[in-house]
Amino acid sequence: MANIKQVLEKLMDVDGAMTAALVDAQTGLVMGKVGSGLDVDLAAAGNSEVVNAKLRIMNKLGLKGGIEDILISLEKQYHIIRPIDSQEGVFFYFVIDRLRGNLALARVSVRNAEKGLVL
């Protein structure tokens, strides 16, 4: 049984957490979301394009391996995109407040979230 909501809610325990989502990169649709502060559905669709574009470029360059994460640093926020190793085409999208959050802790928390995820 999927536990998406519970895993995302645990991410919200990270200092500065604003929103967390699990996204299907092929469709751009949100599989689960928690938090507030931005239009997650719109962000998910846009970030799906980012993930897919990076994968296409990696393929054209002949780069082996996968994406560990993609970090987008804004003035007031960090946006972390982390593809899930166990489920191709699915990624975590996690946004933290830049002033209240710790980027290193947030990245580790997203990586650890996958360990408890059941789809």
C-alpha cells in the first residue's frame, strides 16, 4: 500500500520546509503533495520538463548514470528535485525557505525519504 502522504509529511519536519511533492515526470502530474506557498501542480509540470530535458542532454552527451538531484537556488528558497532510483520517471520536489532551512539537511532528508517510500 502506497505511503506517499506519510513520507511527504515527514519531509515537512525539516526546518524551513514549505512544500513537498511526489511527481510523475512523464506526465507532470502530482502523485501527492503537502505544504503551501506555491502552486505545486504548476511547479511539478515545469520541473518535469527540467528533469526530462536534463536526461535528454545527458543521453546526447553519452553521460552514464542518473541524476542524483537538481538544485535550483532562488533568492528566498531552495528547490530540490530528486529522481527516485527505485521508480523510473518519478521524482521528489521539495522546497525550503532559504533563511530558515539547512540545504545539506534538506538534501539528506529527501534522499532518506526514498528509503521509506512504498508505491
